[in-house]
Amino acid sequence: MFKKIVEFGHMVRFSHSLFAMPFALGAMWVAANGFRGMDAWAIAKIVILIVACMVTARNSAMSFNRLADAKIDALNPRTAGRHLPSGRLSKASVIAFLILNGTFFVAFAWMLQPLAGYLAFPVWLLLLSYSLWKRFSYLCHWFLGFATGMSPLGAWIAIRGEFGLFPIFLMFILILWMGGFDIIYATQDEAIDKAQGLHSVPARFGRKRSLQIACWSHVAMLILCGAFGWFWNLGVIWWVVTGLITAAIVYLHFFRKSDDLDKMNRDFFLANVAVSCLVMVGLVLWVCLGGDANALY
């Protein structure tokens, strides 16, 4: 039983939850105004439910991705060893895992807020649909960013029971950041994507231009980070965060010496974690230093 759990954890690449989780937790902290005046049990309940929503939503999306791409993965030497093509997990067990996580996601959302509950199933379907985008559009990379970027908006709604411009800004920051990262990741499969008639930026534009497009996506993300800090007057903390993110992006795109794709993807994986954590720390500190979420919208 434990071995199966480990296999499912590997299938959904649980460690990659670190990409969006800090954005969601930062948005949660701001929306709740640092949980000022709330008792420990109420805080724990909210945090556990939001984390549970994040985990079950991501598990669902990754499970559907593996099911949708099973035949594609089997023809790609890089992915042929994945759980479904290699037979380490059965199709029936992955479908059951998908349905179980989807059910829990909707249930946890209802336990947080009525609006979150009403939106949960449509959002779940949107999350699953990202796996299909590369069949018809090279914009699939930014749609993955959108699927990931819904996490801070979802956390905001879970706390406040309403939409807000603040988390929508965060969502677009994630769209641009994750879209650029996914383009870089997809350069590994440029030839395979072309051979299988799949749509991706590398398949359409080639590796060199794709890396340039990824860079411009990250530049746009930095511009949006600056606009975000200026619009809501987030102060010096946010400018320090933006400066550190800028330094990381400049280094990764212009000064890293290795052109090896495996090392490049490893470096951007670490950068993903670092950027997400920096954003979370910046938002948490802004509230702790007197920022008032009630002034946001």
C-alpha cells in the first residue's frame, strides 16, 4: 500500500506543488489580514483546507495529464518510463485517483466558502483542460500558467468570499512566469512535438527563438511585479522582492554558462521555488509591517 502511495506521489510530481503553493498562501495571508484576532483553531482549519484544495486540485490535473498523454508519452523516449506507459500504475487506478481527488477538492472548497464551493467544479474542469491545449494551440504554456495562477485567486475567494483585483494581478504574474518556464521545459521535446503534430512554442519557433520568447514572458512578469507594487503601494519590502526576482531572471537568462537542457531545467526549477517563496515572504511581511488588506480590492 505504501509503495502505491509513493508511486502516485511520483506520478503527480508532488515536489512541484512548491511552484504555486506559496503564491496561494501569500494571497491567503493578505486576504485574512494576517489572521488578526482569530483563534488558533479557526486559523488552522482555514490553512489546512486551502492547502488540501491546492493538493487535490493539482493531483487531479496531473492525473488527467498522465491519462490524456499516455500514448504520447509512450512514443517519447524522455517520458516512456512514466507510470502509465511503463505499467507501474494501471489506467483504472489513475482514473480512481483522479475522481477521488476531484471529489475531495469540491468538498473542501464547500467547507471554506459558498462561492468557492459553487466555483469548484468548473475550476476543476478548467484545470483538467490544460492537458488538451497542446493539441491545438502553442499558447498551451500560458494556459498552464493560468491553471497555476488561479491558486492565489482561489485562496482569496476562500477567505473573503468574493473576487478581487489584487489576487488577479498575482494570477497574471504567475501566468507569465510559469508560461515562460514551461516553454523552456518544452524545448526538450521540440522534435517529438513536431513528429506527433503537437503544438508548442518550441515546435513552432525552434529552440533559440523559444528561449527568447520565454525571456520576454519573464520580462513582462517583472514589469507586472513593478506595477503591482506601485499600484498598491506595497513599499520597500516588495521592491526588494522584485529586485531579487529580477537578479535571478537576469542571471538565468543571460549569465548562466551551461547550455545543457537538463541543467537549465534544474536551475529554473530552483528559480520557480525561489520566486514563489519570495512573493509569499514579501506579502506576509507587508501585512506584518502594517499593510491593511481592507484597503485592497
